[in-house]
Amino acid sequence: MTPIAIKQYLSGRKLATLKDIAVHFRMDTDTVKPMLDLWARKGRVKKHASNLGCQKGCCKCDPATITTYEWIE
């Protein structure tokens, strides 16, 4: 996986969770984050982090399932 592969995937979807991106590339979320951070520093990706979870109140939501990344054209 390369930063260009992340760009192609995310620009095609426009918005994806960290978990979706990691699963697509068959990688750990900790491996994917630095490449997303690279695009964020360049102003091409916006991170949307929610600390609200799924609203069920159990507090067991995996942050990777509620953190989304948006591709900025």
C-alpha cells in the first residue's frame, strides 16, 4: 500500500472509516494512519473524529469504526 493507493481509494469513495480503509488494504489501522496523516498535512484529507460512538451508551465502540476520513478535492 502506498499513499497513492490511499488517494485512489478515498477519492473514489469520498468518505470512509479508518476501519474500512484498513480492511480494504488488509492492514492494521496503525499502519494506515500515518499515510492518512500525510494526506491531511497536505490538505487533501479531513479527519472526522467522533467521541459520541454509536449512541447505544455501552462505550464499547472501536474508535476505528467511528473515525472517518474525507477526501478533499
